[in-house]
Amino acid sequence: MIWSTYETMARDQMEKLQLERLKQTVRRVYDHVPHYRAKLNELGINPEDIQSLEDLKKLPLTVKNDLRDNYPFGLFAVPQKEVVRYHASSGTTGKPTVVGYTKNDMETWTELIARIVTMAGVSAEDTAQVSFGYGLFTGAFGLHQGLERVGASVIPISSGNTEKQIMIMQDFGTTALIGTPSYALHMAEVAKSMGIDPKKDLKLKWGLFGGEGSTEAMRRELQDAWGIFVTENYGMSELIGPGVSGECKALCGMHISEDHFIPEIIDPETLEVLPPGSVGELVITTVTKEALPLIRYRTKDITSLHYETCDCGRTTVRMAKIQGRTDDMLILGGVNVFPSQIEEVLFNTEGIGPHYQIKVFKKGYLDKIEIDVELIDDNLLESFGQLEALKQTIRSRLRTVLGIDAKIHLHEPRTLARFEGKAKRVIDMREVK
């Protein structure tokens, strides 16, 4: 099922709509946001200068620090009395980034979520359990309202209290699980420890996961653990929250709602706009947001864009699975490595569980990396030879695939930290002063 006719618009009609909305957005920020007016004046750009989508690249880029520098409401384009909802980032490294929504923004957000849950398979016949944390984080509320829009029954259980989550899932007949992929894997472990077989004793059919990056190997782990159809969706608070894009049943990229977001791919070093299919940093311009419109927002996420019509019939551009972030790339002895690449190696190694942690530190002038991983079967702990062979297998694959040498620590099952929200996979002790 396709929720909205905008998802199948002809390319020329979509671009015509995008240009119209882009012009309106540039005028909105010029008239109502001092930060953008100053930026545009500095570049000698007037709103009337935007006459084609090609002119988009003339506009200034926006970064997260712009939101922090204008904390809390300096980038808002409407007076506070028009804001009906606030959300914010965790602010663990300083002031949080604050986002706001008008009544129309809330309507847009709800419709966008309706699109992505529909393309993932959820309908009015489903009971959806939202296992994101409710609060300033956008994930839970965003998915909740869109699920209700399509007619699904929603269980707003939030994150944590995992045994109760499993009980509710079983008693209420949950058919769709919403949360982070790492927490979903933990939930499957807990279910098994309770004597519940997730594949046989539950009614789950769909898994809609987001909030953190994941790999194809992670998808396979989730499918194997739950016996469900797994899709990924993408968004960030600054743009609107979840709802920017999501996977359909063809699983060939996440469809971006182009009537609301104009995507670009840039070279993160030169800032040059790259052609379709190129791998680079995703930049998004919002063209319907009223409270917090953003021009060319640098997401820091590394991906590519593909414009061919999908097998599902949608004509909207698809973004490939996120390869990593420009701000979490590790440089180890001159080698560029993303944590997701390490995850792919680990998840494709027999005997290794889905939980791991990467530690990076300096030894003298050299970068060193150690990886803590869990075993699936603790019987392996009884054989020193098997443990050493497994360590060497992982080290060899990391050297072959990524060109890095890592020390591997094997742990008993269920001993590494679990996360109810975004998993913290990397501890970079080189940054400690």
C-alpha cells in the first residue's frame, strides 16, 4: 500500500513543487530568522535570486552549532505563541539543540510517519509497541502519532523494564515493534531467558527500527532473533524527527519524502555538490517546516542518493543505508574506519553475538584499538584453543577487510552493557585530556 500520491509523483512535477516550496522557505527565513538573513546578505543573495533548484547550492550550509549558538529559539521563524510542541537533543556535550513545531508542522510530521510505517507493512490491523523512550527525544512521539494516523493500535510502553515489555508484547498480541535495533536485540535475549521463543510464542510480524545506525548484518540478527520483517527508518530532530525517509518492502534504500525535504550529497571536505549515486555527506533542506525551517543542513551522515523508480512503485529518491558519520569516523594509524564496518566483520563471524564495544587509545605515539565482543555459546570458554582460534579469525578479517590490527577480548554471553536508547559502541580514550 502507498499512503500518499506525493510518493508516486512524476519527477518533473516533484521538482516543480520543490522549487515553489524552496522559494517560499528562503523568503520565510530571510524575513523571520536574523541568522539566515545575515548569512544571505553576506553572500549577496536575495530570496528573488532563487529561480531554479540549481540555485540551491548557492545557499549557505547550516550546521548543528548554528542551533546551539542560537539556543534556544534563535532559529525559529514563528513567535513562541505559534509553537505547540518542543523537543530537544540530550545536550550531553553542552546546550541541547531545541526544535519546535507549529500545528501545521505536527500535521506534516504525522503524515510523514504514516507514510513510512505504511511502506514498512504496518496497517490498521496491527498493534504497535513503541519501545523508544518518551520525552524530549523525538522518536517515540513521532512514531506514535503516525501509527495512530494509519489506524494501528499503539502501546506507548517507552523503553526499559524489559521483562514487562515482553509480558505486554505477549499478552496484548503486539504485531509491530518500534525501537532501536540494539535494544530490540536485547529484548530478544530477555524473552529467551524468560522461556519465551520470540518466533513461536509471540505474534510479531514487523520491526521498524531507527534512532541509531545499523548494518545488513544487524538486520539479519534481528530477523533471526524475532522472525520478523525488519525495516529501517531515518530522521533527526533538527529536520523533524523520524519520518524523513524509510524502507519499503523492496529493501533497496530509504525513500525520502521529497515534497518536504530536498536532499543533496556533498563532499564533506570540499563541500562540492556530488552527482547522483556518489557517496558523500547528506545535506537536507526542509521546505515545509514553519517553526524551524533549515537551509542545507549538514547531517554528517555518509550515504548516496538513487533516483530510479523503485519496484514498489514509488518515484521518490532513495538514500542508501548510512555507512557512518563524518564525526564518528575513526582514524587509526592513518586508516579511516567507521564503526559500522567493524560491526559488519563481527556480525559475519560465526560464534560472535551482536553486542560489542570498541576502545581506542594511544600507546606512545601509536593508535591502538581493542574490541570487546560476546560469545554466543559459553561452552567455548572451556576450550582455550577454540577461543584463540576465534580471536585470530576476527583479527585476520579486520586486517584483510579494513587494514587494521585490533586486540580482541572475548566475553561470556550477556556480560557486556545493554542500551535502552542509542547504543554507545565506541570509547575513544585518545580524547581524554
